[in-house]
Amino acid sequence: LLSLSCLGDCQLHTSCGIQKCTTDFVSFTSHLNAALEDFDLEFCKALRAYSVCTYRNSKACRGNLVYHSAVLGIGDLMTQRNCTKDGPTSSTNPEMSYDPCNYSGHTEVREQQGGKKTPPPTYLFCGLFGDPHLRTFKDHFQTCKVEGAWPLIDNDYLSVQVTNVPVVPGYSATATNKITIIFKSYQDCTDQKVYQAVTDDLPAAFVDGTTGGRDGQTRSLHIIEKVSGKYIEMHARYIGTTVYIRQLGHYLTLAIRMPQELVMAYEESQDLQLCVNGCPSSERIDQSGHLPLPVVGKLLPWGAAAHPQSGYTLETATTKCHEKMLVKDIYFYSCVFDLLTTGDANFTAAAHSALQDVEALHPSKEHWHIFPRSGGGGVGRDSKFFVSLGLLWLILVAYL
């Protein structure tokens, strides 16, 4: 059923590994007996291994007719034998027993090769929203000016850059109106892919028009449009990374989860990463995680008065934010800060969505909520003590 000869074409495609894929498939199936009970199970395992092998060689074998014939033949046989695409594979080589474009399977392979139990990978979370508020991979929370273009992430696998513009002319507060993401070329899983979103243009495709990682394939990297023009998700399976981008009002928000070992894969020259090291001290608006809430007519510590046309008082801003966020954590305070600073009610939705993204992507539920406290942007649990401290802080700032 499958072509097992090169038909004179192999010399033209010396880098194409289809011949070895086919040879391995023959080796896996030559001893099988169709009369035995486990024939279908073992044959499907061999077919899946064959499929993985051909996928790894898809780029090198692009113009090889034998390769394309094999791919079609595999599909036909899997249909005939009712084989599922996902499942165990036959292999005498641990390298072939997993999908190289599936990061979650790498731990199992290391265990096979080293013979030791390997702990599951550690995932980290970073988010940017609002005016703008940054939650770093270390779970530190900061509010920064960072006007212009700044790198959020820049490592061996991924680059994320944001551009922030002033929200209110003459004031320090900024918000994100452009996001550029570069998924760097990785083995046979993806070519380099560039994604760009700007205000009122949140595409569901990369700049080259594709939605997948290599030749439009969605197996290792793909974009999902959740709400047209307002919310997209990007899933990079080969590096275990998920990205959410939203537009709320005139500005963009971003949330990302990425394995720690990949986050830390960067050179010294790439040390200016807001998600890794936070904002430079000269760009900080907050005071060790505490937001200096603006009060109309009073001077802020960072050199600008609250926007007099915001239309919100401390009381009305607090009420507005409490409609969306019941827990008075740092996301709640960020909402109040943004309303008093800008008067733009869309920042309420931005803070609420940012917290929802944390709950969807952050690996540790006990760290979802962050509460202001001394020591700089640390993580705290939801407790009456921290809530009371936050309310006291609000009152003091309002009436000093």
C-alpha cells in the first residue's frame, strides 16, 4: 500500500529522510501477525511513529513525490485500521516515541534517556494591562510609564515588544497601542513567525497571512480568534507557551504563560526584559507595589496632578471597580487608579480581564491575588488583614 522504493528520486533529495522513515516502519511491522489479537494496536503504533517521522521531515522533503505518497498512504491506512492520531508509537529509539513539537512530552523523553524521574516543568506568568500595569514572571506587580517601544520578553525562542503612548496629553500615564511578537524558527516545528497587533487591528493571523507555524500547519503553533477584532489566543505547543491579547477600549492587553527554562534562555545583552526584570526604577510610578492614587487638585509623587476631567471621585471610582472585582487586591486598586487618572471606564474591563487571564494561565491558584504590602510587589493570599490594610491606605491617600 505504501511506496517503499525511491523510484530514482532519492539522489535528488539527499537531505530528505523519508527512506529511513519507511525503513523503520517496515521494521516495526515485519514481525506482526494479522491473526494475533494485538495486531491492530501494534500496527497503529507503527503508523503513528511513521507519521511523526514524516512530519519531522516535511520541510526537507517538500518536493519529494515519494514523501507525499507516503503521507497519503499513512492517512489511508490509519483510516482503514481505525487508528487514532494521538497515542503511543512504536520505537526502538526514544527520540521517535514522542512528538518533538510538543513541549509537554519532553520531560518523558528525558526520563527515558536518563532513567530518572524528572519533575514536571515549571511555568511562569507575565501580564500587561491598563495604565500600564505589569505583573512580572516573578509575580512582582509594578505600574510604569515606559512610553515608546519596550521589550517584554526577548529570549532564544520568543520576542515580545510593546509600544505605549500617553493616555491623557500632558500626563505621565501611558497605555499599550501596539504589540509585536516574534516566534523564532525552531527545528522542524515552525519557521520564524511575526505577529503584530495595533489599536483597532487585532488580526487572527501572522503578518504573512498564515495562522500556523510551518506551511500553515497548526500542529505546533496556531492562532485562535475568540472574539473578532477584540480577543485572540496564540498557542505555541512546541515551546509550551500560551499568549492572550485583547483590545479593550482604545488599548491592548497581553498575558503569557511560558516554561521557566525557556524564559531564562537569554544572553546578557537581552537583560532589558520587563517581564523578567521589571521596569527600570526611573520608569516606576508605584512605590514598592503601592499605587499613589491620584486625587483631583493634588500633586502626585510622580510629578503630575490627577486628570481634572476624569469625572470620577475616589468614591465613584471605587464603586465602579467593585462592580467587576469583589476582592480588593492590586487589580482592584489598579482599576481605581486608572479611572481617577484617565476617566476611561474601559480600564475597568481591562483590569477585570487581566485578572481573568491570571486565573486562566497562572499555574498557582494561591498566587492569583496580589495585595499591596511593604517589601516590593510580593505575592500574598486573600486575607482580611491585607484587605483592611488596603482600605486604610486608600483612605489615607484620599484625605492627606
